[in-house]
Amino acid sequence: MQPVLADSVRLVEDGVLILDRRTFPFERSWVRCATVDEVAKAIEDMVTQSSGPYFATLYGMVLAARALEGRPFTEARAELARAGELLEATRRTNNALRKAVAIVLEAVDAAQDVAAAVEGARTGDERYRSRSRALGTHTAALLPDDGCVLTHCWADLYLTETVFAAQRAGKRLRFVCTETRPYLQGARLTAETLAEMGVDTTVITDGMGAAVLQSGEVHALVTAADRVTMDGHVVNKVGTLGLAVAASAFGVPFLALVQAPDRQALTAADVPIEFRDGAEVLSTLGRRTASARVRGHYPAFDVTPPRFVTSVVTDRGVFAPDRLPDYYSGGEQQ
């Protein structure tokens, strides 16, 4: 059975339904977006996270296309491209949104009809899921038959497919999840889904990661990556860098999961790092944790240099961070 978060964005007749991850698992409420602008707002406001924005972008493009049906193709195509730019701008660090827009526009261009956006979105949906399954299989093969994995933030389909593959292989994995401030995705999303899948799961605070790695009980640090550059820099949820450095110090391999390295980002300098409102770190689950006399600082992502990365796991297999150009020896992937 698929975990709840594996199907958290749904296209319906009157809009797009997005599971509100800000309140999950305590509440299972859905936000209905009737327009592409409302989808963009939901992504920006963190209603959906991890792979959720990718699926929301696919189906947000469908809403935009629906609103354009009946207009001349050239005019409608230009408006649809502008809708794509709006969606991409919501979370620029993760290039999956750009890919979602490109897949939909490719289908529209092939058909010369904006109504083909729904076909493009469905293609993008299945492609992401199938590539995640391949990535999960490659990752599971690197993990011990009986071992402990530390993860940070939420790897979404990457993580669930890794767990499914490990279970099929008869492996017994235990997970330790950082709570992941300020939204506590690790405690609320990662841990809940792992427990839902029957996995032995422990939550630690973000400050405990190095100590847990030092204990000798962790066999691998495994995280998703919002983007991996062609020279091997891993861009992911802030806090990944500190864990990767600690893992390197204590001889624990760090596996970064991404479907493909980004050919448009040769180095870390090519990746825009999102800075969110510092006020977001001054509260936890709606309750203020610091007085009005202090301010917050919130870079949402950090960059781990390749010297701290053991392997980058992709849908095409496992690559050392200095061998990522080899990924494309088999041709381009969307």
C-alpha cells in the first residue's frame, strides 16, 4: 500500500487538491486550488514540500491550460509559458519545477493544442514515479541487510521507493530522522511515513546528528537532493552540510539521491539558494519560540561540497561525485 504522502497532489474537475503538509499528520486536510496562481501560492506557502511542488506544478499547468482553451494557439502558448515561469519562481533552488513545466510545454507543442497539457502532466507524473523506483532500487542495493540509516528532511518518493526496494530484498533497516527545523518535516513527514511502512523509526533533534554519527550505530547517511551540480555539489535542505561533514569525520558514507544531475548547473554558483523570511525560524508549529527583540535568519538550503559526498544515486545508477558527466553518456533525460 502506498503511503499517504505518495499521492498528495490530485487533479480534479474543479481544480487541484493539495494535502496540507503543514498540519500533517495531526490533520489530513486538503487545500483546493482553482487557478494556477493559487497553486503557486500554495507552493510558496509550503502547503506542499519535497516532491509535492513538482506534482503541483504539473497540474497547475493544466489549470492554466484549461483557462486558455479556445484562444488562438500562439497566444495561449505564450500565456501558458508565463504560467510556467510563475510556478518555477516559487522554489527556484529545486530544478524539478523547471522540468515539470518543460514536460507539459513539450506535449502542448507536439499537439499544437493547450488541451494536451493534461497528457503532458500525466506523462510527467508517471515518469517521475518510474525514475524514483529505479533510483530506490539502486539505493537499496548500497545499504546493509541489517542496518541503521540517518536521514534529514523528507526524501518523499525517493525514500519510499528505497524502503520498498529494501523490503523486497529482505533487508531490515532502521531509520533515524532529524526533526528538521523549522517545519519539523522529519518528525512529522519522514518519521510518520516510515512508521506507516512498518519501519523501525527514531526521531532526533537537529543538534544530535553528529553525536549519533559518532556512536558507530549508523551505517549510512541518506538524503534526497534538491539539485546536484555537474561538479558534484549537493544542494539540499539546510542542515545537510553539517551532517555530511560529521559523516565524513566518522567514516559514515553519505548517499545523495537525485534523479539526474543538472546539466544547467555546472557548479554551485549556478544554483540560486532560496532565503525565506527569517521570521519562520522564530516559531514552531505556530507557537513563537523567540521574543520580538530578536530576528531570524533562514537560508532554506545549503551546499555540500563533493569531498563530503560518497556517492550520488540516480535513476541510472550510482556515480562518484567527480563522475557525474558519465550520467549523460546514455543521452539526455527530462
